[in-house]
Amino acid sequence: MTRHFLSKLLSLTILSALLLGLSACGANTAVMNVDSGSKAAVAEYHKAEAVAEDPAESMEGSSGVSDLSQEYLIKDYRLSLNVKDSQEAFNQAKDLIKKYDGSISRVEQSDSNYKYIYCEAKIPVESAESAANDLKSLGEVDNFSVSTENATNRVVDIKTRLEIKEKQLKKMQELLDQEQSVENVIQINNTIIQLQTEIEAIQKEQKELTKDVEYASFYLDISLNHNEVVDKPHEMITAQSFIKQLGLALQNSFINFVNTCSSVFIWLVAHALELILLVLIIIGVVKLTKKYKAKRKKED
């Protein structure tokens, strides 16, 4: 009977050991599945990060391939004009730029015998050639040039980098929802903030490049025709300059005189009370002095 009891005990021990072993294997398998999921997500993120450093590798098979079938060009037009009336020519240029839905971003103007006006403008690229021809008709063309930059690679590069960063951000957000460790949550959250900052910078770069592609840049120089000044007698120019300077001097003198009178009047009004008291004190002192002198004279 003792032998039979021992055999049953041994069987129960072996069965318990087997059950414990199976439970441990199941737990390890579950842990391995969780760890492998996190590691896979992290590995995919780092792979995308490595591709972002070399966007050319991701162009094959990406949505950016279709962009290669279209050229993205940046056009600059530079035009120098000699005109009889620079201000009138500039006003006409402004009207033409507005006509073609363009906008002026910068204007420089100098006043001299050779009056000079410089401006920079943006005009939709589809209207650039027509606008250039109309601007050339405003005067005598001294210089005209068109430069073209092929920005196709830059457009595709920006689009690819943006897509990669957005995929990275989505993956890290998914990983954040699954993560339980506080330390890992902090690290993932920092990575998300960094990715969002990078995406904003790329989007800004993309917006600026898109504007450069869609709008041609115009650099316009308008100068008063040299003959309009040289053909005038030197003596006449000198006399006109003298009269003009004399008139400006008289005008400035009159303005200074008026300003001085205004300042004095304002000062008198502001200190009227003090001046009245001062006058009353002086009058009182004078009267007392006279009375004192008259009294001394009678005593003598």
C-alpha cells in the first residue's frame, strides 16, 4: 500500500511540473509577442528615419514618382528701361502688374537728374511672357534677361520628406497608445513633438517653393532717359537749381520763424500764472520803494 501511495504521489508531482512548465511557456510567449510588437514598431520608425536622411531611396514605388513626369520651374525676369518720364512709366507698370493679377513686394526710388525707380513683383507664371512684353513697351529696353531654374527635384524631395515624417508621426502616435512604461511614454512623446516641429518646417518650405514655382519674379529698373537731362543747357539747370534752393531756404526760414513764435506763445500760456505773480511782486516792490523814499524825504 505504501508503494502504491508513493507511485500516485510521484505521478501528481510530475503532472504538476508539466502544468507549471506549460503555463510559463505561455506567459513567455505572450511577453515575447508584446515585446516583438513594440520592437517591430520601433524598428519600422528607425527604418523610416534612415530613409528620410536619403529621400532618393524612397522615390521608387512612392507617390512622388508621378511628380517626375512634370517639370517645376522657377522663372526670373530682369528688365531695365530708359524712359522720358520715370514716374509715369512706373505708374503704367503698376497698372500692368495689377492687370495680370500680380503684386509688388518692394520699391526703391531715388530723386536726381537721372530719376531712378526699382521694383520687385510677382506675376502668375502663365501670364509672365505677356506681362514681360507689355512692360518692355513702356520705354527703351536697355537690358532684358530671363533665367529658369529646374526645381523638380526640390519639389519631389520636399514631398517625400513630408510623407516620411507624417508616417513616422502616425506610427509613433500608435505606439504611444500601446505603451505602458512611463519612461517609454516620455521618450515617445518627445519624439512626437520633434516630428511635429520638423513637419511644420517642411510645410513652410513647401509653401514658399510652391509660390516661387507658381509666380514668376520680376525685377524692374526704370531710369530717366540720359538725353532728357544732358540736352538741357547747363546754365539753365544751374539757374533752376539756384531758384529752387533759394525758395527752399526762404520756406525753411519762414517755417522756423513760425515754429519759434509758436513755441514762445505756448511757453507764455503755460507759465501765465507765474508771470502774473512775478509782475504783481515787482509792482508791489516798486510801490513800496517809492513810498519808503517819499517818507524819508519828508523826514529829512
